[in-house]
Amino acid sequence: MSELHWKQSITDIEPNKVALRGYPIDELMGKISYSDAVYLALKGDLPSEETSKVIDAILVSSVDHGATPPSALAALTTASTGAPLNAALATGILTINKYHGGAIEDAMRTFLEVRDLMDEEDLSVEEASENILERYSAMNRRVMGFGHRIHSDDPRQKKLFQIARDAGVAGVYIEIAEQIQKSLAKQIGKKLPINVDGAIGAILCDLDFPPELANAFFIMARVPGLVAHIYEEQKRYKPMRKIHPTDHEYDGPKERHLK
């Protein structure tokens, strides 16, 4: 066997056959959701019905957040130069980093630190959370996944935790996130609510995903929103326009609700 020979365990490709983690794609089509396929690709097996609902909710929760986030502004600016969809989309995705989207990974690592301390020193959730926050304060380190520049009470966080609890997948990491919120309020004297990134981070921890995959969930969720913004930019505006980061208004459909 050649020394260049290597192996991968994700997709088996043969003539007239495509199998993801052993499942023929054509058998999955029409039977599982896109969220299920994402879970299968990342985890190697299909999720339970309950977990599937949670993954789906995570992806829906971050599908878009308007035209002001860095990824949207970068994608719009690139689209305005005449770049094709893939280039504008790539630009937007490349801005998803430590301070935009990356809060999910940092939040996960904080929650995992708390859990490790609970196990190592036999501490309660409250004791371990306050210990970690004291360490962060001494290092002048920010706790990610809490507070929001627009929302004082992020509705997406509440819904995600509700769905996770209803599905029976809420565990110690959601408890840790909620305790950190309480401990932060005591430490700094004001409430910094769990935001959508913190909520996703806690749920991904409870689902035993590694923090290295956190940004992937944000990227997978945000791609449709970025594509919509790019397409609107290309069809609605002239090239090379001056794009103000905040001076814009929404003129889409009025608020509507599912029946």
C-alpha cells in the first residue's frame, strides 16, 4: 500500500453510491431533516427525536441578526464591489471569529471549567461558578455568552432553554450557565443575562459537543441569512455604494406569526 494512502471515516463514495457515516444518502433524503444530517456528519450517528428538535432550534436561532453584525456588513461590502456570491459569502464567514460568533466556544470553555472544578474539588455549582468568576476577575478576563449590545433579555435564550428542557436534554451545563448569570450579578452589581451564544454553548456542552465545533454551529446557522443579504444587495442597490453600518431601516413584511 502506498505511503500516501490515508483514511477518513465520514463519507463512503463509490460508483452510484454516496453514504454518510454508513447511511446511503438517497435513503436519508425525505426521511431526516437537515439538522439530523448535520448531527450525523458531526457525531457519527443519528440523533434522537428530542435531540433533533434541539439542534434544529439552535440552527434557527442564529439564522440572521440583521445587517449590522460584522459578517453581514463585510458580505454586503464585498457584494457591492461586484464580487460573486461565493466570494461575498466567504468574506462574511471569515469575519465570524473570537468576538463575533466565537462567544459560543468561549462560553463552552467557561462552563467546562466550572464543571471540572466541581468534580476536582467536590464543589457545588454555585461555589465552582463563583470561584471561576473570581479567577476571571483577577485576570481581567471577560466572561463570554452574557449580555448583549441590543437585547436586555434575549428571547432566543429563553426559548432554547425551554426547548432543551422539554426535550429532556437540559443538564448540568444549563444549570451552570444560569448560576453564572446569578453570580455575575452579585459580582458586578447588575444583571448580565445569558445571550443566545451562551445558551447555545450550554446546550452543546449538555449534548457533549467539543468546543472546537462551536463556531461551526454559528456558521451553519448564519449562512442562509448572509446569502439573503448578499442577494438583496446585488439586486437592490448599485455597485460600490457607501454602506452606513447603522443608518438603515427595515421595510420587509410586517410582524406575522405561525398559525
